[in-house]
Amino acid sequence: MQDRPTALELLAAVRGFLEEEIVPGLEGRRRFLALVASNVLAIVAREVEGEEASLLAEWTALARLLGEDATHPPARLAALRAAVEAWTRVLADRIRGGEADDGPFGEAVRRHVGETVQAKLEVANPRYGAGPGVLG
């Protein structure tokens, strides 16, 4: 782990520089691209900041959905990330195999997918969860 500035502080500094110093002096396509770059930095910051909690929540949801023990998540972030990816592949295989077409498991899968997509959209743009019409 590096000392200060942290990764989040570095991302915020670059984003602030773009928005306060660069964007105001640009027009047209260059302005648009600078705003896109600023938004990408904001997305990366939200991912870095919430990655462990998000992965833990997804791991727990997948464990319960797949009938696995949800009491001992992997201790390391990389292992947690790998476990979520592995269980997502298991879930995808079960969906492809038709197990989620109907019944209680199908309902649980649809609920899980909806919640997972919503959580990921909120990282991409927190305004997505604010309801219709917010994004204009």
C-alpha cells in the first residue's frame, strides 16, 4: 500500500484538473472527450472505493442463490474477485441449462440479476438509481 496521496486522491486530483482547468477552455469534440475522460475517472474511483464491499455482497448473494456456504468469504480481494467470477460462471451454466426458466430458482435468479445489474449501474452512474427522467 502506498502512502498519500492514495489512489482515490490521485483520481480526484486528475478529475478536478480536467474539470476546472481543461474543460472550460475547450469546445466541441475536445470538450466532450475531456468530459468523458472525467466521467471515466469518476467511475474508476467509485469502483476502487467500493470494490471489496460490492464483491462481498455479490459473493454472499451468489452463495445463497447456489446453495453454498455463505459464512466464510475469501479473505483476500483477488480471491474474492475470483470466487465471484467462478460462481457467476456456475450460475450462467445453470441458466443456459434451463434451470432458471421457471419456479422458485428462476425467480431468485431474476431477482439476483436485477439487483446485481442495479448495483453495477450505480457505480457507472449513481443517478441511474434516482428514477425515470433524472438523466434527461
